[in-house]
Amino acid sequence: MGKYLDKFKGGAGKVKEKVKEVTYEPGAVDDADFPDEDDSGEDNSYLDNPNDYYGNGDDVGIQPSQKPESFHHFILENQYKDLERSIRGFKDVLNKETQQWDIKRKDEHCFTDEEAEDILRTAQSHLATDVKLGYISKEAFPLMMDTIYKELAFLFESIAEYRYGRYNKFKKGTKELIEVDYEKQYKMKIMNQKIFLELFTRVQANYSRAIQGQENKLTHQSVKGQESLQNTEERYGRDRGYN
């Protein structure tokens, strides 16, 4: 999978050569993947009322948010919210009128909602608390990381290699290719690789806490310490009652 990272190296002058080889033929994907000739490739209609757009999970292949008033629901744990926003293409923008931070969608993003959801469901399994509470031997850790790296790289590479033709220009209402947008595809691939590295780094850190069961041991020690402190306080309280 080292070839995956190598594909993103090189200057902007080689954009056409780097991207040309991954442009798919018309008809290789569903009609929904082909934008109109006057379309930028991004559906920004939901920005007028994002709550309505995200309120219906069937439209974007995700579960409806638990709170109707929220902009979007998150599935990763709190410490990974920044990663999830990066994958979904969201950013915090200061509202000058209310002086509050609002969540907004980036104008251009390398993943559709469905693709982001697929990535997040995979990430969820690798970033779960259960992972760091397990036991991984020092010998098995490198092999496990290599396997996970290949799994994640395949997912990201599949999107970059076979779906970024959606940024090309097609004749309205048809699959007739008008122009191959090499620069847009290259830009999306760079963003794709950046998020891939962010995710794999966090996954590796989470698994590393399970080496030789160190997190499990520390958790048990912490629990025992809390129980010991609680018992001491209870005994101290009883002793004071007899005075």
C-alpha cells in the first residue's frame, strides 16, 4: 500500500499525469455520480436549511440525528470529534452576530456523505474503547497495524481511484464527457491522503495502548485506588461517629 502514498508525491505540474490514469470511463458508475455541465460537483442546496437536509437520514445514507435541532449527529467518541468533522467535511465558523461557533460544511470536500459514513463506521470499530482495553503482544502489534493500514488504505484508495471522476464535466443529462478536471481530482486526492493519515495515526495510537494489556492494568489499578480511597473515607466517617 506504499504505492497509495507515493501517488500523491510530486509537484502541481504533474497533475494531469497523476490523475489521468484514475479517470474512469463514462458508464462505470451510477448516473447520480455524474454532475451536470454547469454543476461544480457539490450539492450545496442544504446550506439554506441544513437541519432539514440532515433530518432525513434516507437522503444521505445515514441515521437521522438523535436531536432534531442539532446540525448533524456524531458517532465517534468525544476525543475523536475533530477527526469526524474532518472526515465529514465540517468546520467551525464564528458567527459574528451571535459570537457563537457554528458548524458549517466546507465548500469542497473529497468525500460524499455516503463515503464519509462508510469511513466513519470503519473508524468506529478501530477507535472503540474496547480496543485499548484488550491485550496485544509486542510481537503481534506490527502485524496487526500492517493489516489495518492495508484495510484503511484500500478504502481511501478505492474512493480516490474510482469515484473522483464525478468532478469531471459532463453534458447535461447524459454521460457524455466534456472535460476531465485534473486539478480538482488532484486537490481532492491530496485532501483524501491528509485525512487518511489523520485517521491511521489515531487508530495506531488507540491500539498501542493495548500492548501487553497496559491500559487494562492501569484501569484496574485506578479502580482499586478509588475503592481503597472510598473505603478509607467510610471508615473515617464511622470512627468519627463514635467520638
